[in-house]
Amino acid sequence: MIHWLSQPASALPPHAETLLSPAEAATYAALKAPKRRSDWLLGRITAKQLVAEYLGSTGSAPSLNAIVIAADPDGAPYASMHGARLPLSLSISHSHDTALCALVDAAGKTVGCDIEYIEARDAAFLSDFFTPAEQVAALAWPEPHTATTLLWSAKEAVLKALREGLRIDTKQVQITLPNALDDEWATLGIALDPALAQRFPGAWSAWARRSGDFVQTMALCAAADAP
């Protein structure tokens, strides 16, 4: 089961920076660009809140200060407490002052999430990043701009679950659009290029929803022996 949380920057607790661990506070202080600082803080606090909510559902919820959100060398985030890494797969995304975080028990599973603001994209964007079938599907959708944003967001979520990001050609991930998109999670189709599927074996599931002016997506890869 995937657990998720989305919120705007305006929903953060007052003085949210006081909820950072010493290591997180040092990273935050080193960020100089105001937008980068606000995005980073929004993502970290939202992730802490999600982890605390998840742990609270299985026992007592820890304080946000006790939860540390750090990143592996490949950039993928992880959560720890009291120096011990938690057995969770975690993903963080933000766009236009709104964050989306997702987590899943990491026993053979990895999760990726993405949030994107719905906006127009030019023809070159479609041809550069989407397969021919995806381009046709996006342009045939009732709201092409929404479909284009959805396809891009879903690819981002898959590449995050792979822990590779844009180091992989986005055309190696084929997304099948749902018939419509509203505030309920809709199932997406995911197909990896055969070479990529051989490199990263596993069963895929993905979902998308619309939240106001945003598209939110989640992708889950489960190993064959995952519970």
C-alpha cells in the first residue's frame, strides 16, 4: 500500500525550519537561492509529516525533529531515526509551491511520485520526450495540455522509482493514458523498453489524479518475490 501526502507551502507549520535536524538545518542554511530554499523546506517537512503519519498508524507517532530526511548518492531520498535507516522507499516532488510525497514499505518495492503544474508545451517537447504513440494519444485527449503534463509526470514518477531520473531516455518508458482524470486516482499503463525491463525487472503499477491546476502521479515497482 502506498501512503502519500500533498500540501501547499501555506500549510506548513509556523517556523517549519525549527523542525529540521542539525544535519538538515546545515543543508538548509547552505542553500542560497530563495526558491530552492523554500522548495527544499516544503519537500522535507512534507516528507517528515508523511513518515510520522505512517509510523503513527503502526504505533506511536514520533516528533518531526526525530525524523531525518537525507539523500543517497543517486539523489533518492530516505528517512532515518536515531541514526538508523527506516525500511521505507520514499519519494518527494514539488511544483509551484506545492509538494507531493509518497512512501511504501521497502520490502522489494520502490516508489516514485511526481507533481506537475498543468501548462502548455510546444511541439518540440512532445517529439523530444514522448513516443509516437504517446504523442498521438496526448493530442487526441479532450485536454491535450493536461494529457501532455500527465505523460511527463508519469515518466518522472517511473524514473524516480528506478532511482535513475533523466539519466534514462524518457522514450524507453511508455505510458498509457486513462480515459479521464479527476481527483480520484486513476490507473495508468506502464511498459518499459525490453532492454530497460531486463535491466530493471519487476511488476509495475501507476496512478494519476488531478488536483486543481496540478497533475499528481505515483509509480510502484515490485520485485517478483516482493510480499
